[in-house]
Amino acid sequence: MISGNVSDYSTLGLMATRSERAKTVDVHVFYFDVANVVAQFLREPQATLGRLRAFQRAARREFPFGYEHSYVATLYDNVWCRVNAAQPGLPSLLLNYAGTVMRLAEKEGFSTFFGCITRGEHEYDPEDRILIGGTSFEDLKEQHLDITSEPHIRAAYAEKWRATAPAPTNSVWVSAEVLDGSTLAAEAIYPDATFAPAGATFDLSDVGEREWPFANSKFHAIRPV
């Protein structure tokens, strides 16, 4: 984080970070959305905000990935997680993290939710990877969350099929390029597993009248245990 006079970019040395071309990295993306937060907030404003902050704080604390380009962010009622595909232990560790996040949401009273895990090429511009502060570390002035690429967009877009897909409610959908559905059960047999397979594989290109615009269309769901 850079702290100082944000009006003087030359002083901050930011010009040195400019890049003429974007870079790419193979990543897994986990998107998680808590539902009905506004309705709960309108009934109990302070209590709802307290529970939401506790949930998101715990989700960040439980993030177990340290490989470069791995990242967790919480904003509004979401958790966004990106994990470098070169991280050892994938996809098992990410599935376990998804199970943990579902448990944490339920613990704080958020029993209605949606999640999705995808894999793909994350393109980013190093110039955008910036966090600027003012006179203190609490005085944030500018930040780019770097969650703009195909696997991020596809994970969030899948939620539009939440009401029509033949999948269990309040689950995390795992895209087939992350893990083949036939091997999902084997990933959940370990004693410390936080998730279990839920339902059969489904194809969003065959669901409803809305057209699924992405090449990867098959998913299978997991639920917390």
C-alpha cells in the first residue's frame, strides 16, 4: 500500500509500474453471494451489518492460499477468491474452502446463498494492481480489485440460472473444467472434508429459454457438511 499525497503521482513513483501489455495467469475463481441481505438489513440494520462483517472477516481469515496471484476480497455481500492454478493441492483445497465459506455463512444466519467455481485465463494489467492511501492506512483513496476476466465473469453470470437449473438450492456450483463430476465424490471422502456432492451434473446450455453464452456449460453442485 502507498501512503502520501495522491495528487502527486510522480512522487509516488507510479509511472514506473506502467505496462504496455497485459499479462495472463491460469486461475481458479470462487464467487460467493449471500442473498436477502437488504431485507435483513431493513429489519435489523446494526445486527445484520455485524453478522455480515463477521462472516466476511472469517472468510478472509480462512483463506489458505499463498501462491502468487492468489487473492481473496470481500465486498458488499460477496466473497471473491482467485487461486493460481499452480497452487499445490487443487482443486481439493478450494472445494474445502468453498465448504468452509458456506458453513461460515450459515453460522452467521445467512442460509440463502449461491456460489460458483470456475477455471480459466485471468488477464490483468500490472498498472491496475494498485492500492493508494492518504494520510493513514485507513484512509484509502484508490483501489482496483482485479476481478475482471472470463472466469470471474462466468462465475458471477451463472447466478442468473439459479432459479431454473436442476441444482440444489444454497450450494456452490463447480464447473466441469475445474473437476470432472465423476471424481467429485472421491474428493469429499477425507475426514476433514467440509463439502459433499449434491445432485447430478447439469448443463446450463440446456436449461430454460436463456442462452448460455460460454463454451464451458457443465456444472455439479456441492453443499456444506
